[in-house]
Amino acid sequence: EAGVAQSPRYKIIEKRQSVAFWCNPISGHATLYWYQQILGQGPKLLIQFQNNGVVDDSQLPKDRFSAERLKGVDSTLKIQPAKLEDSAVYLCASSLGGVRGGRELFFGEGSRLTVL
Amino acid sequence: GIQVEQSPPDLILQEGANSTLRCNFSDSVNNLQWFHQNPWGQLINLFYIPSGTKQNGRLSATTVATERYSLLYISSSQTTDSGVYFCAARGDSGAGSYQLTFGKGTKLSVIP
């Protein structure tokens, strides 16, 4: 079974530029998550989708970050304009089950962003 | 939302030694997972264990949900066990209960 796919693996941009990350979850997984992991810290949830609807985006900086999940499968996370503090690894995860279900999350390899 | 605390923050072991990592959480949970983050940054699932005990080779985990803690045991450690171990939990009720919240991790270094 294929795992969670993410691209690009690495991206270097200058501040105020824009960047987009793509995620393809495990086939059949209804719930998709984007996490941000800053060096030395644990991952922090940015946004959670159930199919193509948003169920939690309380920690998403909406003035610069946006995400969508068209057709309830692939998802894109965009940052525009980027700031230095956005340098981090962006992790996508997916799980079977409903929003509050106790379902195991599986993570992709992550997309490492460096903002200069 | 739920609070997740891990200890110790850092651990250095001689190869072959055993260790116990602890995760305390502040609320009842419907999801608790242990992950190993490898040097390339990927989070590898170790255990999905909201309650009970599981074993996988040299690793085992126990969650005592009523007392709000989980333990990860590593026996006969190897250098390949090095990395950061994260505990993550999803609370059963209250605000933020949709989120799988991570602790700050335990950084394990196994030396030959």
C-alpha cells in the first residue's frame, strides 16, 4: 500500500515570495492533516480536512497561509507571502475514520522550507 | 486542549542498554500514538495505543488511560534507535478535541 506522498521535499525561497506544497493521502483515507514542525519542536496542527471540508483551522495563520482539498483527495498548502519564521518542515498526514474517531495517523516524508 | 508532556527530554544510552520513555497527558484520550522521527525527518509509526499494552520486537508500549500516562520501552538498544521519539494524543472531549497534539519529544542518542 502506498504511503502519504508529498512534494517538493525541499524548497528554498526568499521572504515575501510564495510557495505551495502538495500532498496525496493514502487511498481511502477521509481525513487529511497539515502539520508544521519547527526545528527542535513537536509538530503543530495547521489544518484538518474531513473529505473536502475543513474541520479545524484554528492554528492556521490565515493572513498568509491557505489550504484546499479539492475532490476530497489531494491537498495543497500555500504560503503567500512567506516570512523568515515560516522556515520549517511541513508534514502531511492522513487517517481513515471520522473527525473525532480514534484513528491512527500516517505521515508523509515532509516538505522542508527554508526562507531566506 | 489536551496537554502532552514527555520525559526525559534527552537520553544517552550505551548500545545494548534498556530505556523507558514517559508520556503524560492531561485528559482522557481516544487516540495515542508513539512515533520515531528518523534523521531525515520522517515520522515513523511505532504504536497506536490509546489503552493497553503492545509489543513489536524490541519495542513495547503501555498506556494506562485511567492514570493518564503512556510508556515506551526500548530493550537492547541499537544505534539505529537514535532519533527523536514523539508521543501524540487526541483528547476525548472539550475544545481542540479534534487535534492530535504532540509532546516536545525525547531525543535519544545510542552510542556504540
